[in-house]
Amino acid sequence: MKQSIKKAAVIGSGVMGSGIAAHLANVGIPTILLDIVPNKLTSEEEQKGLTLSDKAIRNKFTNTAVQKLLKQKPAPLTSKSNLALIEAGNLEDDIAKIADCDWVIEVIVENLEIKKQLFEKVDAHRKPGSIISSNTSGISIEAMAEGRSEDFKKNFLGTHFFNPPRYLKLLEVIPTKDTSHEVVSFIKTFGEDVLGKGIVLAKDTPNFIANRIGTYGLLVTVNEMLEGGYSVGEVDSVTGPAIGRPKSATFRTLDVVGLDTFIHVANNVYEKVEGKEQEVFRIPDFMNKMKEKGWLGSKSGQGFFLKKGKEILELNPETLEYDARKKLKTPALEMSKQAKGYSNKMKALVYADDRAGNLIWSILAPVLSYSAELLGEIADDIVAIDQAMKWGFGWDHGPFETWDAIGLEESVLKMKEDGIAVPKWVDEMLANGHRSFYQKDGGTTLFYDNGTYKALEVNPKVVHLKTLKETKGVIKKNSGASLIDLGDDVALLEFQSPNNAIGLDIIQMVNYALEEVDKNYKGLVVGNQGKNFCVGANLAMILMEAQDDNYFEIEMVVKHFQQAMMNIKYSSKPVVAAPFGMTLGGGTEICLPTSQLQASSETYMGLVEVGVGLIPGGGGNKELYMKHLSSMPQGLEFDLQKVANKVFEQIATAKVSTSAAEARDLHLLNNKDQISFNGDHLIHDAKQAVTSLYDAGYTAPVRRKVPVVGETGYATLMLGAHNMQYSGFISEHDLKIAKKLAYVIAGGNVPFGTEVDEQYLLDLEREAFLSLVGEAKSQQRMQHMLVKGKPLRN
Ligand code: NAD
């Protein structure tokens, strides 16, 4: 039977359960959320005359959890409307409903006996063949299934999501010896393709992969801090981006996770291991004291750090008082900063004999050795360990990749000098002349496994543009962009300017790409694999030209930009843009005219030009208006003014979507645009979209006139803007920008309902853009954004 998940049940509506239910709803799966029934009423409930048999009380835990989803930050839901897919219930009245579910996920308290009792109940009500899984952080999966039916055991496994489930990529899948291969393989594919997760197969051992190594690393760091006399702030200043890890580094990560959760997870290993390893998992006294005092981190307002007014203070582990935050500054750190590439940056640190170098070496080396020690016990290969650490903890490089980067031979020598145990298999590997864990063979990556190198499994849905360029070269390249052959007659235009900002070089490459595609390809993908799709037009260039009074130059660039966007829109071949992450201003403008969008679910998109004192200049106003118009019901009357109002408001308030789903609510995406839940599949999905459009006989859209609201519509738009200014919500300069924007959206001085052509609207837009560029206050806004990275309200 072919498996699918049409409906799911999540049992336990705490932090993780509600987050998992939200993520299932995000991907469109109706989900029942169940929890226990409260056994007493609060005095407030009693006063209201409620009883324990009232539905509102019986579903209290899940109802509260569902409502909380709307308020949590970062948002667990990609669109508020997804809430409709979650049905709240309780374990006494609604357990029979799990008989309709294809997947039941247990996310209740971390207690083996309680979990076992629940599974007994689940076993009695589930339908045969349905999948059951536990989200436990570390309890044995096999032990939980003890006493259950054959069919239960066959369909039971661990699915360990990380917090928060929408955003953290890692999903550890933990089968038992009884789990059927089909179930494991189904969950792997479903987790990757539908839930968008990075799947790592883990063994049924305490804390599985990421938390086992992660907690070890954190505790090694705490101990080194105490022994080496470093401060909390000093440690954080070097254990974040300086070594390719998230900004939250060590102690801010702990504050976010919560000290109680961390101690619970660490104790779980402590109880199950022995000897030297166990000693590392012993929680230092000062951390237990912090827990007693309730200094758990963000959730209790203080932890390793305390915010006092604008100042952030760090905890002194000896005195348990908060001091001014310190940072490490050493020559090795400076050298590392100057060095190019991860390998050189890391070598500059780990082999340097100063306070930063010594700290990094002494926290890194034991983690590398520990990871190697656990190979075979927690995971089958080094790739699983590297991926778990990257996806679960946001590290840029896994332990074995890092070990290669600092030089395996050199570092093993140093480990031995320092008395750090090196696992036997690593010694043997070196003795046999193998000097790295990974190797490249043309476009294939090989990894070391049991005495030989094996080719890394190629996932056809994961396209690596860097590798593609290394092996196949580029069709053409300039300072801002490359044109690449994606294979199967599809080309890709990749931005590669700083922050992927759009300048003349990218615009030129757009035109070249369209000509080339017209002659030789089925279509074009506009995509890249940078940090963000594109943060906008090259503001520095615009400001510089404006300050030099070079308006002729700016007008020329804007004209070219507009023309290139029109060329995209009317290309004879399909053009699919693949936005992800920040897709702002010009980044959105390049998406709007394409034949179709293939957006990552995590796309933060919007026309934000007002924030820098401008309005969109590359056709964005017109395209967003037309996209709104295209969503109106065909053949039915609608209120044109309302459409203009909406577009005006969206651009005037620089509205940015918090997901692709919300971008759809904002009409930045329409019904034919698609969403990829797995960001790693984005380029592949976009390529498929090009191929489908081409195969369906794609032709360029027909040029149509655009109905506008004209002079009277402009007056209506401005009414709202004036009101905002009278009430003090917007500044005088905001009002000036609003005026220009309203004029462009309204289509200028024409009667209501006039049908104008696109070029006319582009000319209005360009004029308005240029006049705003010349405004001193707009230039101040641009300057502020470039220097401070945030908008100025003047
Ligand atoms: P939580 O305390 O926020 O929620 C636990 C839920 O279980 C509560 O809603 C509670 O009402 C319910 N519950 C309590 N007793 C129950 C019972 N007898 N029967 C049914 N439900 C009961 O906990 P959480 O952080 O969401 O953790 C849930 C599970 O997920 C645990 O196994 C935990 O180890 C695991 N986990 C947690 C995290 C994390 O970061 N918090 C991450 C990964 C995995």
C-alpha cells in the first residue's frame, strides 16, 4: 500500500507539540492536537461557574496552546489561516479520533512510564498501518515500544524535531530493530520533501546525535571557561561567527534553550554513561545554583546574561553576580579575521598560543575526538554526524569537516602532545596514508568510511551551484552575476554581488541571459544560494551618484532596470524566479514580472523602498498592482479603488511577508506560483517549473492595458495619507513620499477607469523615483540604511 499522511495527531501540546502541530498545518496537513484533561479548576474558572465537565475546561491545555501559536515569536505558523487545520481536543474524549490519522506523534513529558502508558492507549485506538513516533529527546525508543502489538512495533520510530520545529532544519529519525524499512524510508522522504527537514538517521542511544555531541561540547566549554579563567562574555565573543557558528555562540544559546531543559538533557546522558565521559556530563555547581535561583535564561528574564536598560551584563560564575560584558581581543583573533577561507581562519586560531587560540583549541579538540569516538555507536557514518551538527546547531561545518579544515595530521599530533585521546580508527586512517575525512573527485565528494572512501550519496533534488560551476564552468560571468547551464536545457542566472544587490552588471546579465535562453534553452531560473535572495538595488551606487548630482546616470540605470524587467515579463521562454530569505525592494521587483515563482517557504518579501526614502523604481508598483488585479475574479465586477488602496498601503508601509504563504496573502505570489518547503530543493523545483511551463507550450503573455483609478482615486489615496500625518503616525517626509506613490499607483491625472499602457506607468514611476532621490531627507535615509543597516524615520 502506498503510504501518505492525510491527517495527523500530535499528543502533547507543550512547547514542542504545539510547534510540530503548527508545522504540519503549515504544509497543509489537518492535525488533531490532544493533551490531558485538567483535574481541578482555578478560582477564576470556579467564579465563572465552569465545571470540570465543560468542554472549554476539558480542552483547556490544547485550546490555550493553539491560541498561543498566534502570538509566539518567531511565528510557528507561516500564515495565521493555517490555524484552521489544527483541531484541539483531549485524551479522554477524543482519543478515538486517532483512528482517522495516518501519523500519531507523541510529544508529552519526558518520562518513560508516562509515555508507555500513553502508547498502550494509542495502540488500542490507532488504525493498523498508521505510523506512530515519539519526539523524545533521549529516552530509548525500543523501551517505549515494550509490550506493544506487532503492528505497532513495525510502525513505530523516533522522530526528533528541534526547537522551534518550523525553523530548525534537523529531524533525527530513529528506528528500532522492529521498525519496518518501508516506514523508515517513507518518513525520511516525507520529512525531507513535505516537511522540508534535513533528515539524519540516528541510532537508539542516549540523546541521539546532535544533543549528545552538542551538550558535550557545551559542557567542555563551560569547564574550560572555569579552568582558564575566562568570562562568559569572553567565551561568547569567540565561539560564534569567529568559528563558523551562530551569533548566539555558547551562553546565549544556553539562555535561549533554557537551563532547566539543558540540565535535563545533560543528566540523561550522565545517567547512562560511565567513567571520564560521565565526568564531562556532570553539571558544574554554579549551574545548579543558577537553576535553583530560577535564572533559566530568556524565559525567566535572566541567565548567563542579564539585560539592564540598554546594557547587557554577564554572569560571573564564581560570585553569581552580573558584571559588565567582556570580549576577547587577541592577535590570533585579528589574524583569523584577516585570513581568507574557513580553513585559514581556523588554523590561525587553533595553532596560536594566546588566550583566544588556547580557548578555541581546548574546546574544539575534545569535541572532534569525541565525535570520532562515537562513530558507529550513535551514527553509521561521519556524514550523519556532520549533518546533524550543522542542521541541529546551525554550525557552518560539522566536526569532521572542521577537523579536515585545521589539518588532520597536524591536529592529531597536537592532540597527542596535549594528552587528548585520539580514537584508534583515526590513527589507523592516518597510518594508511589517508589524510582527510573528505575528498573531492571531480564533482563527486567522497567520505572516509571503514578504511576506504565512499561517494557521498547524490540527492538529485539538491543542486549545488558552486559544484556545478566548478565542474561545468559558466556560460558567461560579470562582476555581479553568472549565467550557468543547469542541465536539461535550462539556464540559471545567479547573482553574486555583495548582498546580491542589483546594479547595472546584474541588469546587463539579465538581458544577456534572456537572449541566450531565447536561442538555446527551454527557459531560465533566476536563483542563487547566497545568504539571502537579494536585499534590493545597489543603494550605495544610487546615493553616490545622487550626491554627485549625477541624475542622468541614475535615470539611465533605472530605465535599464525597468526595461530588463519588461524583457523578463515578455520573454519568449519561461522565466522562474526562486526567492528565499530576504527578497526586498529590487529583489521583489525582479520576482514580480517572471512567468512563475518558486519561492522557499521561508521567503521574506516586500517592496520596502519607502524605508530608504524612495518608491520602487524597477516597475514594482505597476507589477504589484497588476498582480493584485490578476487575483480579482474574472468576469465579475470589482472595486478598482479598493485594489489601488491595498497596493498603496502595502508599499507605503513597506510591508514584508514573514513567509511565502504570507507573501501569497499579500499577492506578491499568486495561485500559479509555487512554494518549496525544503529550501535545499529550491533550484531543482524551479528548474522543474521551467520545464513544465516549456512542455506545456509556453508563450509570452499578451500585452494588456491597465485600468487605473486616476485623479479621483489619487484624492482617495491621499485622504488616508493626510489623516495618518494629522494623527502623527507619519512624518512630513513620509507624506511627500506617499504623494509620489499615490500618483504612480493612481496612474496620474486621468479619469477614473482609464486604461493605460505599461510604459506610461513606468514613466510615471521613474519620474517619481528620480524626484525622491534628489530629496535631502531621502538621501539621509539611504545613508542611514547603508551605515546602520536599519531605516531612519525623518
Ligand atoms: P512541555 O512540558 O512543554 O509539554 C509537555 C506536554 O505534555 C504538556 O502539554 C503536558 O500537559 C503534557 N502531559 C503531561 N503529562 C501528560 C500525560 N500524562 N499524558 C499526556 N500528556 C501529558 O514539554 P516539551 O518541551 O514540549 O517536550 C515534549 C517532548 O519533546 C519531550 O519528550 C521532550 O524531551 C521532547 N523535546 C523537547 C525539546 C525542547 O526543546 N523543549 C526538543 C526536542 C524534543
